[in-house]
Amino acid sequence: MRAEHLVGRDAELDLATEILRQEGAGAVLLVADPGIGKTALAGEIAARLAGEMVVMRVHGSPALSAVPYGVLAPYLLDLPVEQATSPVAILREFWSQFEKRRGGEGARLLLIVDDAHDLDEGSTQILAELVTAGWARLVATSRPRPGLPAALLQLWYDGLAERLELHPLDHGSVTELAEKTLGGTVMASAADVLHSVSEGNPLLLRCLLDDSRADGNLVRRNGVWLLTRALSGSGEGLAEVVRNRVLRTSEAEREAMYVIALSEPVPAAVLDTQVGRDTVRALMDSRLVLATNGPGSPLKMWHPMYSEALRQIVSPARSLQIRQRMVQHLLAEPPTAEGLLRLVSWALDCGADVDDEQLLQAAFLAAKLLQNPLAMAAAGKVSSEVLRPRARAVMAMVNYNDGDFSTAVRLLEEDLGFLDADTSGPVGAGLLWAAARAAAGDSSADIVADARAAAATLIKGRPTSDPMVGLVGRHARALELAALAHDGHYGELREGLERFAELLGTDAPDFVMNRVFLLAMQCELLTVVGRAAEALEAGREALALLDAPTDDLLYFSDFVLARYTLAALEAGDWGAAGSALDRYSASSALGLIVFGGDIQTLKGLSLLRQGRLEQATELLAPAVEALRINDPQRLQGLGSALAFYAAAKSGDAALAARLAGEQDEAAAGGAYVGALSELFILAGQELVAKGSGLDKLRKLPESGPLHRWPGILLQNLVLRAELGDVQAMESIKEAASSMSGAWAAGWQSMAAAHLDGEGQGFVNAGNLLAAAGMPGPAAVAFDKAALSFDAEGKRPEARQAAVLRDVSEASLGDALVHDPSAEADRSVPLTRREQDIVALAVSGLTDRQIAEKLMVSVRTVEGHLYRSYAKLGIRRREDLGAAVRH
């Protein structure tokens, strides 16, 4: 990692330089796994102190670890040969070299020792003596194993050194490092993937960034960096890092690593017999190999990317040889999901045979984990005519997620497999087929007609008692109901779902599939009609059925999750929505690549409803770029509409203008999503050009039944109210009264307070909105309360309402939501205690120092500063001085 891109190490850097500048002996021992950044931190320490000290560098080396004083050789060139083993002579000559570099200016010596774990004993002793005598300061880096040499550890035991253990970078630091390296904004979901795959290791992160840019996987669109495919371990940068590390091991250790990388996770007992316990222990001591779940558990390489890179190094012939030696041992153990995928992938790579059942099982699992190349390879190898329809469904799922809808349709229509009529049981191919047809631009009428024709063909000549007749009939009916929802015919859908429920039989082979479908449709219907709490319950039951290990259903998880998340947002249950979206990446970081744009779109809608405009804008603008590449949930229209609205509301005229021209490009993924998109487009148009959207919003409920459903109507009314349409408040009170969920209840309370016009009513509404996790609307309610109390002459109540407003605004973490032009007339001054704390903060004291000085808790200080920021109209401690002077 380059020093100019050192991030996440400020605390360690400050502490290290403080120790090294102090009087007397001083040393800093940096301990971390390879690639964590200890060398970069040591380099930054040296750069910071270069103007005060003479820096001399020593590099540990495995090749010189057995050579006495070998690493000091560059500084001992003038030493006579007969004195080469004399510690005193070596120390004298080393010091002489320092004096030449110092040039008589009196600067102190700073020793930078990299890879101290590879130092020979003699060199270590010399360096330790320089520190002990106070002649030099020392920064030494080391891996945890084999660890620091004894002489340097003794410095720590004697209190002459500080040992700093560096940990992997956290998510924020990974994002910062990626953005500094790339020179631009990284999409949030891409940052999530980079953090997950690199595991916070800066060296691996740099390799991933360089390799992904080189292979076109990491691309920049409109200033935003995003991932288009899964990260690969086959890049040249990562391969070079792995090769360098592997070359430092013995031949036996390299052989063991190849075995582990190819067959992981490997039972410890099997590995002991195959490569030797001492070899395994040496690899574990070097942190190259780890136990998956504590002592005695199966072993794997310390990082997945290392495994993938090692597998690229081994030739197919060598791989097959190792497999033949290991496979019987591995098959004797109950296979885990990870183990099954590794075995099948390994077999496909080296040309070994795998039976069709195992191939299909691996294909299903790989498709669910979004390991698309493996899913396609395994499914493509299935030769059984009985199992081929299921294998084609897997390949269709992969093509659908990749945006190749026509191929997905072709695969599913072969032998009319989309109606799940094969004897192996249903996989849910019908909904996938309908979604692919719709995404390709086919109308619901054509899709339903083709489904009916296919069903008639399949059951032609069969008696009504044949189970196939009922199975095909139910699946065709499900596609008709899905079409009703897609087109927004929710009245007909309600009646159709009641009749469909009567068709389900608990003993039917397709019961689970049809039950999940019924619950998902009920979830969508209940969301639209304003019964969000009941919609959530239906969605939860569907997800619970999908979590059961007995049924392999393709596409259904995505089908349910989108509807459940929208129900959660309608209910104002932000936590449930977030948990649902997290499921996309729960089993594989690849979900953040395939579904990243869809995830950020729904998170953006959640943030907008909470009033967190700035955070929503940060998510939505990149989401639009990601949706152009991957959009399995068909949310591109909604994402673009939300981003346009957020840009217009936040005053980003350039972004709003660009997005305004893209609103007709993407079709919505259904009537409900399309209706929401239309609402936000019109609201954005009103913000960009007053008078261009508000009147159209008012007329929408008259345009047809779709916009009169409560779940759509309330969003219309809320947007109108936020645009200043006073008349919308009365309609909000009426519409929300029949709806369930915290979002509707909060706005009903706001509308009631607005109609009553009393300060206490606004306070009550603000409290309800704040408790519901909607700080933006809460701040507006408290602001109106302050105005109302002020007009009534109730100054104490006005002050309290203003404080509540400021607290809500501060929790937004972005721009103030009340009118800043009126702030000077009704601002609440800092209290005496707040003034004292602000003054001490401006003077440079930390929160803890302020707390000690005033004899209060640190939390009390933080709370007073938090409220003071809001009152002063700032967001950072650094702005306090200017704000106070102003």
C-alpha cells in the first residue's frame, strides 16, 4: 500500500510519533498479518519524522536470517574482515555511518526495521542495545507468527517500547482507501463487496482494485465506480502477491497449500495423514492456513482470494492427481454446502466425472449463491433427460440475473418447462419465465395467452383425475394472477387470490411453491390497499417457508423479498426493510453486485421517507448507474425517479437536469412500482420548474383506480404536502386513518396537528414521528410547534420545541430542514452550560478533558455539543470557532 494512501491509522500514527519524540528511550513495535499495512505505517512514521531525525532502514530477510549481522551489511562496508564477528566493532561502525549521515547537526537516529521476525539474533541484539542506551529510536514491523525476536520483545517488557497490533481496516476505511486509489466515488454496494472480499486487508484490496480495473470488472460511470461482475482471484496483481509469499515456504508447505486450496475445507485428520502434521502446524503458525471453527475443525487457506489464486497456479494434470488422492477421504465426510461446491468445481476444472444428481444439486446451490460460472458449468453438464428441465431452469435463472432475458425465455420454453410439469417436482420456473418475458417487453396479455396455450397442450388428452392436470392448471392460474398484479388490477387480484387459495392442497407436490406465491401476492395486495402491517406478516410467512431446507425454488426468494421490502417501507418499519435487503448479501457478497442497484434504490426510498435527503441522494445517484448494468428486480424506473427527485430537492440542478432526460428510458417492474415512480417524477418536476408537476399530482387519483389505492394515494399526498400544498393535509388525515403502520400514523398525526394549528399538537406529532424513525418530518413538526408557541406568547414552550427540532435535525446528519432564512428571528440561544462547553471545545480540549474540567460525564459533554451544533447551524467540531465568532 502506498504511503500517500495510508488510511485508518491516524490513532496509531499519532501515538507512534508521540512515543518517538519523547525524551529517553523509545521504540514502536508494529505487529500485523501480511498486507495489513504495517510497512506503510512505518513508512509514514518515517516521513513524518524525517525532518527531525536521521532515518536508517534495515530489512529482515529469510535468506539472511541465519547469517550473523547479515541485514546490517549495507552499513558495514568499511568494517575490516577480521572484525566482522565483533559486536563492539559492528556497533562502532554502525554508529559511524549514522554520524556521517547526521552531518554534525545533532539529529537523533530513527531506525526503521521491516520484517523484524526474519532478523538474525546478532543484528537484533545490536538494534536493541541502541534503543536501550538511548542512542536511537526504533520502529520495527513483524508478523504475529513467528513474532518479534526476543531482544525486541524485551524492550516491551522493560517499558521501553509500545507494541501496536494493527487490525484489518473497517468498512469506512476500506471505502476511503478505494476512493483515494481510484480517484472518485465508489458505489456503496461496491464498497461493501470490496470490504467483504478483501476482509479489510489493504494489500489484497489494492490487488482487487488493480486487477478489477484491468479486466473491466470495475468501471466508472458518470463519476461513480461500480462492479459489473464477481471479483476474481485470477488477476496478475494478486497472483504476484501469492507467488511471492508461496516462494518463501518449503516444498512440503507449498504442496500442502495446493492440496488445501483445491479441496478446502479439509478435515484436519485427513490433512495430517496426507501432508504431515508438522507441515500443517508450520502453515498455521505462519497464518497461511486457518481452522474453520476452532481446534480440530476443517482447515482452509487464510483468505479465499489466496485459495483462488493458488488454484490458478496448479496445472490441470497436477490438480487431477491431487484429486484422485484426496477424493475418497473427502467423500467419507458429510459434505457442507461449501465443500460440495468445491468438489464439483474442482472436478469440472480438471475433467473428473460427477454424477448428474450431484451436478444439479451444485448448480442449484451455486445459482442461489450467485456463483454464476459454476452454476452454468454444472447445469450444462447434466445429461439425464429427466433432470435436464431443472438444469435448464438454473441456466435460465443465471441468464435472467445477467440481463439476457431472451436466452432465459428460450431455455424455459424448451419442452414447455416453464410450467414445472416435469416429474422431478416444481422449481418455480413459471414466474421466472413471466418476469423474463415482461422484462423483454412482452405484454401481460401475450404472456397469459401463451401460458394458457402451453397448459392446454400439456394436459391434452389427460383425464381430469390426472395429478398433472391440477398441477399445470394451478401454475397457469398463478401466472394469470401475477399478470393482474403487474398491470395494477388489484380488485380482480383480490378475488382471484381467494379462489386460488381454495385450489391448494397440503399433500400436493407443489404446495410450498404455491403457498409462497399466494403469500407474496397477498403481501403486494395488502401493501397497495394500505394494510401494511398485515402485508408484512404475509411476507414473513413466505420467507419462513423459503428458509426451510426441503424445497429448491428458483427466483421465489427475489420475488418475495422485493414485495416484503416495499411492504416494510409502507409500514414505516425501516429495520425490517433493511434486514430484508441484507438477505441479498447474507450468503454471498455477489448479491451486492447483481442486486446492488436495486438494494440502493429501496434504501434510498427508505431514507427519503425518513427525511434523510442527503444520505438518500448519496445512494440514489450511483444506484442509477448500477441499474443500467444489473436490474433483476426491474427497479431502474423507480431508482431514476427517486434520484431525480432527490437531486431536485437538494438543489443539484446539474444532476437533476441529466436525470430528467432519462425518465422515459426504463419500464417499471409492475404497476405499483410504476405508480411510485410517476409520483416522484412529477414531484421532481415541480421542484425544478414550479407549476409543472403539482397540478398533475392533484389530478392523478382521477386518472384511474390505481392511484386511488391508499398505498399509492398517501405517497401522492405526502409529496404534495412537502411541496407546499396545504390542501393535501386534510386528505392525508382521511387517507391515513384507514391505514396501518408507523409511516401512515406519523403523517396522520402531522395532518391533524396542521389542521388544528396548535403548538402542542405539533409537538405530539413530532414525538410520534421521531419515535417512528422519521427525523426529517419530526423536525418540521417541532419547527411548526415552535412557531405556534411563539405566536401564542408561550416562550418556554417555544424554546423547548426549538430544542427538539434541533435535535431531530442533528440526527439527520445532513442539511437543515427548516427555513434557514427565518432562523435568525426564532433561533434559540445557547444555554450557559452549552456556551461553557463550546468555549472549551474551541480552545482545543477533547470531550474527556472538558468532562474532567467541568466534573460531568463525557456523554453529557457530547450531548451538549450535539445540540449546540444544531443551534449554530453546523455539523462538525471544526466549524465551531467560525460559528461562535459569527
